[in-house]
Amino acid sequence: NISSDISSFEKIKRTHKRMAALASNPQMLTRQGHSSYKKEQFWKKESLSLEKKCGFCCVKVYNYEKLGRSQVEKEWRLEAFWSNVSQPETVEMVPINDVDELEAVLSEARNLSQPIIIEWMASWCRKCIYLKPKLEKLAAEYNNRTKFYYVDVNKVPQTLVKRGNISKMPTIQLWKEGEMQEEVIGGHKGWLVIEEVRELINKYV
């Protein structure tokens, strides 16, 4: 009886919903039952697929029935699996608008013992605009280890620009422990700039 089978598996599904919060790897639970009957040789296949998504948890129930050579094989399979939480492709850079915001960012990074990356840019600077999405892709590689920010020098007080000691753009700086450690002046090819920034990060993470 399919309906009763569904009911029994609902109990298992509820258990696996609780397990989903703790599981970090795909898991499979399989139960097979076999019984023999004298039947004429024939093949029969019935399948039931139920899918319910619970956060990252997806549960499917399958019922296959195979009859032949005086044997009936019933296989019930409950598969509970969790989709891999893949790295994001990009992480949007956060703007810094004044000195107070910069100090707050530096304080948070100091508490986490992490470096931060700041791109000093301007909306009229074509190389700055070109680099920004590339840096956001790089930010995804270092997600939860390094945070990326940007400053539009035309939209912030000059006290903030002086705090960064900025004279050319784009300038990509790495800050740690409240101080600027190293920087890359991004006047050359974008992929070279990104590689130089990656090398900087690897030195400090």
C-alpha cells in the first residue's frame, strides 16, 4: 500500500530534517527487503518520488518492485542528501564613506585578526571601474578570511583620502592591525593587479 508506505517514511523524513542541521556531508540510508513468491515471469516497476526541501535538505523516496523467476524483490530507498554550499562567485565590496566608518572597519578587522582590502577609486576612472568586479571575484576566494571595501574619493571627505595617503588611482591597499601594510597601484593590466593583490593577501591571512 503506497499510502501507508509514505506514512512510514514520513517519520524517517522528520528525523532526517533534524539531522540536516548537523550534517555537513551527503548521507544515504538504504533499507532493502526481499521475499519470494511463486509467480509467472514478468516485470513490473512502480516508482514514487516525493521531494521536500527543508533548507538545504532534500528528501526523495523511491519504490521499485521487480518480479521474475519466482522472486519478488522490493527495494525501498530513502535518500537524504544536502546540497553543497558552494563558494559564491562574487562578494560585493562594501563602501567606506568617512573616517569614522574606516575606523570601525579597522577595529572589527583587528578583533578578528584579519586583513582588509580597500580599493581607492573614482567613478570617472575607467581602470578603477574595470578592476572592481575582478576584485569582487577575488573577494569570493577569500570569503570569511578577508573583507573587501572601496572608497570613491569624489564622494567622501578629504580627511578620509588623506588617511589613506592616496595620490593615484586605482590604489588597492591591504590594512591590518589598524595600519596600512602594503599597496598596489593599479595602472597596469587588470589580471596582473589581481595577482599582486592575491600575493599580498596570502602574506597576511
